[in-house]
Amino acid sequence: MTIDVEEYFQIEAGHGVVMLEEWGQWESRVEQQMDLLLGLFAEHNIKATLFTLGYIAKQHPMLVRRFVELGHEVACHGNMHQRLHRLTPEQFADDLKASKSRLEDTTGQAVLGYRAPTWSVTHQTNWAIDVIFEAGFKYDASIFPVKHPQYGVSSAPIKPYILRDKNQKQLIELPPCVWQIWKNKNLPVAGGGYFRQFPLAMMKMGMRQAKQHKRPAVLYFHPWEFDAQQPKLPLGKLGQVRTYRGIRGAYDKLNKICHYGQQIGDWQLMRDIASQTPVDTFSL
């Protein structure tokens, strides 16, 4: 169980619509959104990995400390939720340094994992692997093994593997859950808009297949996806559908997934999965 801890006005769909310098003008809702999710996880005795922005740790340090007090893992989602395609390697290194230091200073614990905003570690940004390695992370969770116009590496493995860059630097990669319907044809069923807008049976099929093949089913969600009362961003029609469709029923669906996960297996922290060194390797 993983959550990308960010504000609703920081989402990729809002890029170019809500400017960074305007973030302070929008109501913060991440605390009440996370309270809802933390309560649900407590009911199901789930310990989650929370990929948190450095920005969130700065604005809400008590919230992030509470994550650790409740037994959840705090991992890194970058500092200001910038896709890697918009950063130079030097800017990315600065972003990682700032966010990792902020999270570790806030929690008092080492931050071992990283997930790029919008799954933006791809063939085009393969330089990022070296930067993530040099920043001291043990594992990455940024590569979606699907074909998508904005992200994804369709040829990437669907189970944990050792990721190498051109300089032979290595990271453990923990990909999100997919439902493989035939070889090299993977349906994205791990969360996000796919979770909100498509039948829950698809996610369950992916989870069940992962169990059968003895690989972890890594799921991901965002706090704003369960908040029907959040202020709406001035998005275009397509952006509105992708962002807000399915929010009203999302909490009930997540509750069912929490229960289903308990039926078929055990919820684990990402750092515990990463401690089991994979056999397979892959190079971007």
C-alpha cells in the first residue's frame, strides 16, 4: 500500500494552470485527507509506505512525524512535484537533496525509497538513475511497466528487479502492479485514475495474478482522490474527467481493496520488499 502525499493543487494536471507561486493561495487539505486514510489503514491494520513531498514536510511537519509514530514508512516523492522531464540533472540532484534532508530531519529516520512525480523515470530520463543512486536511496519506485504517452517503459519487468544505468550504477526497482493479459501487454491496475474510473475487478485481477506469480502487488493512491469537497482546479474538460471522475465512490472502493488484500496476502512496507534483493536486472 503506497500513497503519494501531495496537495490537490500540485497534481500534474494542474501544471501550467496553478503556478508554483500561487500554491499559498489555495486551501491546504492534505491533513484532513490523510486523517481519513490513516484511519482506514488503522481499521485494517495496514502499514503503508507514504511517498511524501519535501514541501509537505515543511508545511506540515507534525503530520509527517505522525506517519512514523503510527508505524508507516516515509519515502520521498521529491520536493516540489516536478516531472523529471522539466529538470536538468543538476536541478534534480538539488531537488532530491532538499527533499530527502527535509524528510529525514522531520522524521528522525533514514529515507530509503524514492518515487518520481508522474512516473517520470523513462528512457528519456535514464540519467536520473545515477542521480537517485548518488543521493543515497536504496530503492526506486518510479518505472511503470506500461505503454503511455506521458510515462512508462513497456519493456520493463513487472516484478522487483535491479535497475542499472549506463554507468552500471544499480538500484532496486519496485514497479507498480499491472495485470498482464499476454506477454508484454500490461494493463495498469495499480491505482490513480485507473482505480477510480474502472471496475474494481481489474485491480483485484492484477493483485490475484501477482500473488499467483509470487510478486508484490504495489498499489498507489493520492490523498485528494478521496476528497469530494476539495476546491476544483480550472482544468479543461478532459482534465476534469481524468481528475475528478470517480472520487465520490473512491473511499468505499479503497475499503474493499484493503479487505481484499488481507484475504489474499499480507501488506508489507516497501523497504521490507526492497530488503529481498531481486535476481533479475534491467537497463534503461
